[in-house]
Amino acid sequence: MIESNTTRLDATRLRRSAYNRPEGHYDPLLAETARGTKGGEYLRRFWQVVAASDDATRTPANVRVLSEDLILYRDGSGTVGLLYPRCAHRGTSLYYGATEEHGIRCCYHGWVFGADGSCLEQPLEPGGGRARDNFFQPFYPVEERYGLIFAYMGPPEKQPLLPRYPCLEQLEPDESIVIDKLSRPIGGPVIADYNWFQHYENIMDPFHVVMLHDHFSGSQFVPETGIVPEVSFEYTARGIKATKLRILGDGRTLRRVTELALPTASIIPDPTYAQTGPVTGMNFMMPIDDTHFRVYGARRLSGEPPRSKMARGSWADMTPEEKRAHPGDYEAQSGQGTITLHSEDHLAATDRGVAMLRKRYRQQVEVVASGGDPEGLGYNEADALIEFESGNFIEE
């Protein structure tokens, strides 16, 4: 029997009906950050940015990283501590404690803990705490570099060296490292209210620039962003690289190279193309939990560092109507939901970079889940040195 056009149309309407759609779900390997989850355990095998150096002060601060609530402080000697918040004695929060020359003193009974978790004083116990060496406060090791505080939150026996990035080193006499805390790559609030991977994979989607940042909302960067690029993607030793070629009006070629260093670093050239040559900075994603994140940027700059501005500028001043009419990355990414439903995605040819990133990330998560070591860890100085090819290059 030959199927009639009416029958085919009825079947199509049934298939496309929103009522009949399957229940969507997110991919936990990509989205989850908590301790004990596959994704969370993968992230914990690497040093993660938890704050800028100037955020660690003599006043204890609550910080949330990888779905864990912690206490960050700097003691009188300048040492930074990152501790589990519940005091090992009776459980009150060390947020209410006071920093000492070497540690933090709990407000409840005065026990003092060092940045390495050791119990230094028990002032109300007999003899000042004769058995205090038997007590400790859970802690995470931290290191400061490039004006940022990095923490290792994984298995102690697996701790790698903190990576070094030449693009942030070998400074000229008039250069300094400037930290951007404003999550500028997102163009929204400092703390974004959706899953971090939605922003991370966006960096491997160069085609959205043409539509979102140029044709749809008007040029949000420079006219060159409206030129559809010729794009190639390839895996690197630490992640994935995208090379975009644009033929400019004067016949020259703009070659723009962007990289991701798994699991959370991004190396993005100046989007206005005002700076050509290799990149002089990079961004570090900070997954706060499964539905919040922020981005810290570190840049080499010449001359006097600009004064930090904590306002969000024009985005914060826009009305909801203006944000709807002129969306940027924040609107497009948060519009996917607090955690996007990966099962409902239909990746196409222009999503090759996103597909490659998801594949590599899932594979590395499963390596850790199977008891292996992920790619990109450095246990000697040579392996801990990470170089990039990213930049804007004008070619004749």
C-alpha cells in the first residue's frame, strides 16, 4: 500500500508535537562538579583557581568551589589557608574565627589551626592541649602565582605540580600581571547562574560570533567578526585548538587561534583584534557548583595597571527589554537553562569543535573514573610548563 501525503503529514505532526517530546536530561560527565561524581573527581585532579590573591585577607571569607564550601584566609605571616569550615572541635564555622600570626583561631573555644590543618593551640584544655597533635582541621593545599590563588582538591598522593604558563612569565621591566575578576568573556554578572561547561564549550563555537555578536545584535566587537571564517579544529596535548581564517577587505588574511587547556583554562585572543601576535594572557574558569561559575582573567600589561572596576558597566545598566533585543554570550548561554539538556541537542557541521571537546572531556573523565591519570598533569618542571599557539596574526 502506498502511504498517502495525509498519512505522512499526520505522522510528522505527531513526531514534532511538543507534547510527545521525550523527557530531556543533562550529561552528568560534562556538568557535575561535586566530590564523588565522575566529573567532580576529574576536576579535582588539577589545580583550580579559587580566588585572586588580594581576596585572601586577615578577615576569613566563605568561598565555594567545586560544590564545596570552604574558608579562605591569610594569616599574619602572609600564608594563605583554605580549610573545611566546621571546626574540628565542636563544629562551629571558622568564618567567625580570627586570624593569628600563624593560623586561624576558632571563636567558640579558641582552638588554633594552621594552613596545613595542624592544631596549634587548645587554650582551655589542660596544659594548653597536651594531645593537640591528635587533632587536625581538614585543609586543601594552595599556591599563589600570577596574582591568583590555586588549590589542589584531589587525592593527596596524586598531587601534580602547579603548571607554569610562559605567556604570563618573562615579563619586561614595564610589564605587570593584571587580574580581571569581572568574568568579561561572559558579558553578564560576575557570578554566572548556570553550568560552567555551557560557557566553556562556547569557546569552541566560532560560528556563533558571526550570528550572535554581529548579525543578530549589531556588531558587538569589530566589523571583522561578521566575516564567516574558514575553521579547522585539532586536539592538542592539553585540550583542543581552533584556527579561524578570515579574508579581510584589503586582501590580507586574519588568522585567529583559540585554545582550551583542559579542564578549565581558555586562551582567547583579543576579540577586537587591536592586539596582534601571540596572546599575553589567559582565563581560568572557576566552577562554583553545578549551576554557578565565574571566570578569572590574568593579563600581561605594559605601563601603569588600570584601576579595577567592579561594576558590570553597560550590561548592568541595560534594561531586561534591551538585553532581550541585544543578547550576548550571557543571554545565549543562560538561555539554555541552569544546566542545559544535552539529550535535546542536535549538533550540526558547524558544531564540530563542540563535539570534539565533549568527546575529549568525557573520555578524560572516564579515564579518572577507571583509576587512571588524566592527560595534562605535570610531575616534573618540564611537563608543568604549558605553552600555547593562540593569538591574532595578520598574514599577507
